[in-house]
Amino acid sequence: MSRKILVTSALPYANGDLHIGHLLEYIQTDIWVRYQRLMGNQCQWVWADDAHGTPIMLRAQQEGITPEELIEKSKASHERDIAGFLLSPDNFHTTHSDENREMAELIYTRLDDAGLIIKKTIKQLYDAKENMFLPDRYVKGICPNCGTADQYGDNCESCSATYDATELKKPISQVSGTEPELRDSEQHFFALSEFNDMLKQWTAGPAVQEEVGNKLKEWLDTGLQNWDISRNAPYFGFEIPNAPGKYFYVWLDAPIGYIASHLNLTKRTGENFEDSWNPNSDVELYHFIGKDIINFHCLFWPALLEGAGFRKPTGVFCHGFVMLDDNKMSKSRGTFVTAATWLEHIKPEYLRYYYACKLNSGITDFNLNLDDFVTRVNADLVGKVVNIASRCAGFISKQFDGMLSEQYPQTMLADYEKLVNSKSVISDHYETREFGKAMREIMLLAEHANTYINDAEPWVKIKQEGNREEVQAICTVGLNYFRIIMTYLSPVLPELSAKTESFLNTTLSMAALDSPLVNHKIEKFKPLMTRIEPAQIEKLMAATAAQNQSAQAASAAASPSTASHEPVKDEIDIGDFEKIDLRIADIIDAKPVEGADKLIELTLDIGIETRTVFAGIKAAYDPSDLIGRQTVMVANLKPRKMRFGVSSGMVLAAGPGGSDLFILSPDAGAQAGMRAK
């Protein structure tokens, strides 16, 4: 009897392009879903764009369009990339939908009726200039835990501490650039603390990975706090029922988007929606997520579901992140590779296969090394797998009119059965998301097949009298090897699998492997896959660097001012301004200047050369915190000889002075992660 499975992936935020970091999770999900379908299970994948929150509203304002227009544009872009990378969701919806409003209001109402919604007045940061309460992500300041500057109002990127925005030191509104004030605000809280015992039991079970459960235990042992699920207007999202001016926090309605997307799907299919979401459902429910959103999916989400009378997930599958050539993907370093840019230069299946080789059931990060990527893909897919077909197909087409042998060689049947029996261990690896182990097993089969062909030497035997039937048999065996291997690889390489089905004139399925393919006509062989050339990687990274630089310049232009409130200096005309050559510079080194109280010696990379600049920002920054960041500098300022050395330029900074001084940083606000809220 087939299993009934419902799968989700974390929702991409609807204000930016998909990148190859996002694709790790989406490819992982797609491989697992395709494997389940290959095994004959009923597996649906529902998904959506995360379309609410203040960043959506402000981004739309910057672009001069409505939030609805922005999220429609993002959805079209995401759907293009989903198709480009051969992903196969059954439904890709949006959280800004009638279904999501309906489900969010239903869940909230059930929680409220159960006494699980608590109203409480709290202090929140308020931007008096813009007349708005500030969401966490629109406040920056100094981390209260480690002292790192320029951190968001919910967590520190340097030390990973989480905190309330009111705990930030020297907070600055990212909307107006002014210092916010504290004001009273009534907010709606979900009584998360009521579910501490339930969550202790649930997270200690099979629903979460062991290392995730151990991490969550730290939170649960100290006791969970009630969760603020409301935000003040202005806010782009759904207004809370009977609470004018209060909106559902984006992290409340985002996971509800899973339910809403499934509801939207069932409207088309006619399925009974409640069969999958009631507490007694026999449908398996799995979420694929990144490790940065564990708390939302393994604490807040199951508690919401429990409180509202819905079923909890069967499992939450958490993965690590991707580094590119041993570094985090970064716009400032020109290594933030979008899905669209990748597809312009390299085929999607190459990345799908490489990710499969690296993925396992754990949450550790892994490195996308581009040299290793090229070598692995060329050696495995082209040199081993496709090579099997190319070595055998020509003989069958030219010498035997495309016909395989009438019978499979008796001496090779045991070996055929051995390869088919490999599906047990390979299936186990797919099921447990140990994709790397599955790929290694499959490549061992490919090596076995190539060794067989090498030893059989059909190219020699075809030249000898009386060996035609033997050559046909050898190539029949070889192409059956290829058929088995491509069946196992089909969840990873759907396009190559489709080409294989056309070439072999058959359907790839696990059940079909019970019998070898014989007395069967194949189509003429066409090249199935070509090697990756180093020039493709060079073009990819050059295009990425150019795109990142453009994005950084636009980000810098759109950033709110953090200047002091000093009177404006004498006006200059446009001609004076045009003389200034502003460059984005990477800070590759920073150190204090011995004998100087205020100066830091910066080594800046502006692309064509490096410059030394002495900047009077020591009171505001620890030099070690500046390395790896970006700043804006005046590149054509006449060098100034100082007693410490020559300063060849000027970095731009603003603020009252002293410790309240902020270098202009074009990478401020840029997030490689998918959930900048």
C-alpha cells in the first residue's frame, strides 16, 4: 500500500531573487519528493512565497509600486527559477491569498476562544519622524551581548545572540536614520509557555533530528516565553480580527501558508483538505527548512497547530548552509550567485547532482568548491554514467538496426539481479536524506558497468568473424546497466532521465527493473550531456560580480541617512559634485595606529588597486570588526602625507561623532539568508 505524504519547503521572501543558497533546500526537497513518487507513493509538495512584512511595504515604496505589484513580480521571478531548476512542486502559492487569510483568522480565533491569546502593553521602539512603530528588522544598533555594531533588532550576525529590539545599544531607525524612542503599545501574545511540556516530549521524539532536539532542549529547559504575534500599523499583511490597526506578525501567517497552499491545491483536485490536517490524519507531513528557522518550525509552529486543533508535523528536516569556495555567499565579495545568473551559464542538473553528492541528514554547512564541482560533474556524469550509453549505443544502432538482443545473456543474469538488488540500500539512503551516500553507491555501479565494457571490448570483437551476436549481447548488457543507473538517478537528474527514456524508448521505474530490457528497439543515440568548461565558471563569476556591484550601488543609494542634525553646509552645484569619484571599497585590513587616539589604518580594495586610508573612527569601531566589510570612499582625494604615513583617500561616515559615528556601508541590510524580516 502506498504512503500518503505531504511535503513543504521554507517560503522564499517575496522581495528578492532566489540564489543558489536557497536552491540547496529546494533541490533537497525536490529529490526527496521525486524519490517518493518513483517508489509509487502519493507525495504532494505544497509551497508559497512569503509575501508579508514591513520590508515588502518599504521595498514597494522605493520602487514606486504597490506591495501587491511587488509580490506578483517576485512570484513570477521565483516561478521562472523553480521551472529553470526542474523543481516539481504540486502547488506554488502566496501567503497574500484568500486561503491564507481564511486559515490565519481561523487559527487565531480558535486560539483566542481557547484562552491562548493574551493582550499586554509593552514598550516598543517608535520612529517619531515617520510616525511608526519599528519592526525588529528596521532597527539597527550595537549588539547588547557582544558589542558588535550595525546589528538588527532581533539577532546578532556576529555572535548569534537573540534579543528584543529595545535591548539594542544606540538604536537607529533604518527608515529615517533617527534615534527611536520608547512608547507603550498593546500587543497580542500567543501563550507559548502553556506548551512547554508538550514540546519537550515532541522534540525528544522522531519528529526532529537529534542535534536539533538537543539545541531546542536548551530553550525548553529554561521555559518558553509567550510570543508576540501582532505588529502595529503601518504593516503589510492581514489585520487581526476585531483589532483595528493590529496585524498578524509575518512569522504567524508564513507557516500557515503551508496549509493555505494545500487548501488552494485541493480546490483544484477535489481532495478532502481536512483529511491531511486533522490530528488523526494518516498523511505524513514533512517540512524541509534551514537551521536558521528551527525555533519557528519546532517550537512556535507545532504549538500553534496543537492549540488550534490541527495535526503536528511528522518530521522537520533541517539542513545546513552553503558556502562558496569556503566563504559565505556575499554581495560585497561578488559571490552572491542568483539562480537566474547560474542558469544563464550552467545547466541546472549539474548543481542538482553536486548538491546531492554533498547532502546528508545532518545540519552541518558544506562548501560549494567550484573546482571540485567541475571535476566531480565531468568525472561522474559525463565520464562514468553517460559514457556507458555512448560506448554501447553506436554498435546497436549501426550493426543491429537499433535492436537489443532477443534474450539476456544467461551468464550475466546474476549480475543484473545484483544491480537491481542495490535499489534496497540506495532507497534507504534516499529515504533518510543521505543523498551523498546514495550517489556514491550509484557511481560504484557506473564504475562496474564501465569495467565490464572495458573488459568485454566490443570494439575489438566487432572486427572479428562470428562475434556479432556476442557484441549485441555485450551492448545489451551495457545499456541495461545504464537503464538501472539512470532509474536510480532520476530523482536527481529529471531532464537527463527524460532524455534517457526517449533514447531507450521506455519508461524508467523501479518496477520495470524486475526484468531486463531485451528484444527491444532503441532510438539513435544523441549526446545526453556535455562537460563543463572552466570558461563557463569564469563567465558565471564575472557576471555575478558585476550584478552584485550594481546591487550594492543601488542599496547604498537607497539606504536611509544616519547623518547628524547639524545645519546643512553651504550649497554646491552639480559641477562640484561631479568632481567626486566615489568607489565601493572592500576593507581587507584594519588596525589601530600606534600613537594616535582616533585613527584606524584601513587597507581598501577598490577593484583596480588597494589604498591605505587613515580614518578617525577608532572611538566607534574595533578594527577587527571592520575587516571583510565594505565602505564608500572618495577615491580621487589628493593623498595627504601624515606622520603615520600617506592617506590615499577618505572613507565616508556620518553621525554626531565619537562612538556615534557610522561609516557608510553599502552592504548594510544585505542578507544572504532567505528570511530577512
